Amino acid sequence: MIIELNQNIMDSNNSRADEVRKILAEYNLVMINIISSPGSGKTSLLEKTLGKLGKIFSLGIIEGDVNTTRDARRLESFGLPITAVNTRGACHLNSTIILKALDELPLDNLDCIIIENVGNLVCPSEFDLGEHAKIAISSVPEGDDKPQKYPLLFREAKCLILNKIDLLPYVPFNRKVFYRDIENLNPKLPLIETSCTTGDGVDAWIKWITDFITTNRKTV
Amino acid sequence: MHEFSIAQNIVEILTQAVEDNRLVNIELITVEAGELRQIVPESLKMAFDALKTEKGSPPAIRNCRLNLAIIPQAVSCSDCGCNFYPEDLCYICPDCGSINTEVKEGNKLIIKSIKGETD
């Protein structure tokens, strides 16, 4: 016999993501999920962001790493609560991991949780973590073709950072092509150019995330 | 390789279906994957074949074949109502140029049906 199931394969992940959303609502928290390829500057951008953003909001970090806790150690000096998640080879975080990580953060005292996902442009964009926004980072040395090659992330992101713009004179990156592809793929996506080396654009990014957190938290 | 996690979810759902419907054998499972979900068919089949024969998996799914259908995207314009396929990944309405468009198809990942036998 044929049984029609019509069941969403991601149901179990999505229902745990709903649990995450409940917790975030209960504690009036905003959660941001940063996704990019390995080496495009997630941790560097956080290093540039946490000092300034930490003066406005009380922040907690969930630091996903495949095999080490190096990135978490890089951020320790900010003195913020950090939960390091080692996925032991898995290429993405899922909502079960986030539920456990939330247990280890002082939710009562936080305004915003920033997740640094595992470096990967494909898998992390498939998994709903219960976040308010996915933030995509693409970097100049990766090339201008990433939006066309990995469209889902660029469709799902609420903000796109083009990082390492200080390298534009040295690598073949066609800015026009990148902007055209993003405009076609997700015309409403805000795009902010940054360099974590020179500090260019970092203030614009901090303004965006400040506005986003303010808009998405209930005013008490 | 998110296909491995997806295959794990499929096996979990099948395990539940075996129990709910008292199935002794599931011969075929039909999965529909939206084009946007970036599933590599060979990877999903390979992961599913490895997991269905694992120790903890129910014997009823050991010989199950996976039929995967990739569902193309369909986008609809919220302003002029036209439906279109996003050629070259362009989601701007080709008729009226609006950016208020919505993906209606090609975004889901579902188990459509299973073919099995009861005792």
C-alpha cells in the first residue's frame, strides 16, 4: 500500500527551533546567526564588533567550531559569556545544539546572542536555529561568484557583509558582477562593505546590527 | 554534507511510520526536494543507504529504495500576480520589474509517500 506522508523532513529540527524561539521571547533576546565560508572573517568581524556593541547591549556568544575551540579563545578577552560548541566534524549547527548552548548562557542578563556558525556556505543555511536573522559574510578573495553558486544563504540572509575590501586592488573580484547578482537574487538585502584590517565599514555594520536588535527587542 | 543529517531525519520518520502503520517492509520512499534546498541526489542516496542498514534501524526499511524528485522553483509576483521561474537566479518580476516576489515552489523538503506492506 502507498501511504501519503507529506511530512517535512526538517520537522524535528524546526520544532526544536520553535522551542528556541520561545526561550528567546521569554527572555526578550535577539539571536543572530553569522554564516560564511571558512576564512572569510566571521571571528575577525566579531573582534571588531564586540567591543563597541558590548557597550550598547549585553551580549552572549555561541561559538561553533568543527574541531577546536580556537575561535572561542580569540574572543575570550572581551569578557563576555561564550559557549564553545565543538561539532566534532559536523558541518553545521542545528537547533538541538543551540538549545543545549542556551542552557549554559546567563539568559537573564543578556539582550542579544550572536552565533558564529561553522564555516560553510551550504549546510548552515539549511538549518533553522530559531534565530531572528542569518547574516551572510562573503569576502573578496573568495571571488564574485559566491551568490550564484550558493544562492540559498543569500536568499535567507537579512544582511550581507562583503569583507576584506582592502584586498580589492590585488585579487580578481568584479564588484559590478557581485552587486548585480545580489540585486537579482535578493533585491532587498542590505549589503555592507567592510575591512577588518582597516576598519572600513565596521561602523556601518554596527549601526545595522544595533538597529536590528533595537527593533526586534520588545521595549520594556 | 547536510545530506547526512537529512538522511538521519528520514530514517527517524520512517522508523515512526513503521510503528504507526505496523509495516513489515517499506519498499520505496518518495522524497521531494525543492531546487533551492541544494540537495546533491547521490549524496542523499549514499547517506540513506548507509543509515537504513545500521544496527538501530528497523529491519522493515533495510531494502527501502529512495526516489528523489527535485522540484523546480516557482516564484510569484505580489504586485502583478505573474508566476515565473527565476532564470539566472533573478527573483525580480520579469513582467513588471517588482522586487516584491515570493518563492511558492522549490523551497520545501518533504517525504511525499512511502510504499510498504503490513503483516
